[in-house]
Amino acid sequence: MRNIKITIKYDGSKYKGWQRLKTTDSTIQAKIEAVVSKMLDEKIEIIGSGRTDAGVHAIAQIANFKTNSQMNISKMHEYLYNYLPQDIVISNIEEVDVRFHSRYNAVSKTYLYKVDNNKIHDPFLRKYTTHIPDKLNIDNMKRACKHLIGEHDFSSFKSSKSKKKSSIRTINYIDIEIENGFIDIKINGNGFLHNMVRIIVGTLIDIGHGQINPDYIKDILESKDRSLAGSTAYSQGLYLYKVNYKEVM
């Protein structure tokens, strides 16, 4: 049995998210599984590092699948490039230790959120950024981020759909950079609850608009009350940016 690890870039604009659904095959996982199964002539189940919601993109989603096929790795890569939709690209493929698991072996993930903070939006980027024409106070947003770093109960920053038993997560860092009116927000943590990144970003945007005091983040965290946090940012500005792994011993 071989274990194949793939790195995937995708434009999530027209998909219902990563996870395969019973009612539709319009998900990233379903599209890749269908092509890989046909390629290897066996039913393949792909394990992703985590789910992304409808409309969310990925720069480096990681997944793995197991196969009995002896097909050459380079042949696999060529086939997948030729037969997957053009908005899904396997950027790297390699054979790894049979014990590697793309979800369980992940130690941290980085998400990127892109904001077009120019008065007039770029029509070519409307599917890949969230346009906010009013200037945001970046200093206040950075000040608020300091309160989110570390281990906290993030109950205030999860959707009601979250099924995780524990809401304790660790945020390692949040970086905010602005260039030519475009704001990049990178959030790295050991795991994320449903919509957690989008709610954090939405809250930071509300802080940037002056609607929430930066230091009020502490009270929002302590309250464990979703209604006190900001809005949920739109999906099209969000990317799964990077997944870090521990070495399989």
C-alpha cells in the first residue's frame, strides 16, 4: 500500500467547499476523488488537512490518499494536471510514509485574508478579495490582535454550526500588512473552529472602522458570547495559505 501526498491550489469561487457532500459533487474533494479514482482504476478516498467553506480558496491545501497502484508519480501528476478542472491544480505530489495523515499530523495552519481597501474596487479581483472602500485603522487592528495571541477559549469566534467539543485553540501570530491599498491578514494557529478565521477578521474590520474598541477584544474572549464579536467576513477573501507538519517518526 502506497501513501500519496498532494499539495493543491484551488479557486473556490464556484464550489460548495472542500468536503464531499451527498447531495452534490460540486466540492473540491469530490472533483479530485473522481479523477484520481479513474486514473488509478480503484475507489480512492482523499483525506484533506481540513475543510474550507464554500467560496474559500487555497494556496496550499494538503491531502493524502492510499493506493495499491504502481503508477509512476510523475505520470500521476501529469494526468491530474490534464484532467482536473482548470480551477483546481495539484502543485506537488510525492510518495510519503504510510503513517502520514494530512489532518492528524498537522501542527499548525496559516490562513490569509485579503482586503481591497481602495475606494474603487478592482473588478478582476472581486472574487479573490473583499472590497471595503472606507479606510481602515490598521494600527487599531494590530493593537487588537495582541489580545488574541496565545491559548484562549474562542467560543465567541465560532459559528453555531461548529461541532467541536472544545473551543480552546492557540493563535501563534497574526500579521497585518498593507501595500497599494490591499491588506493581507495572516493568522497562524494550531487549529480553527468553524468560521473562526472569518469572525476574527470581521471583528478586526469592525475595529478598523472604529465600531469596536481594540481592547474590547479581551472582554469578547472572556464572554464566550458570539453576539459580542463582529460580523463574519465574506468567504471570497479567505485562503488556506499553509499547513505545517510534525515529522512522522
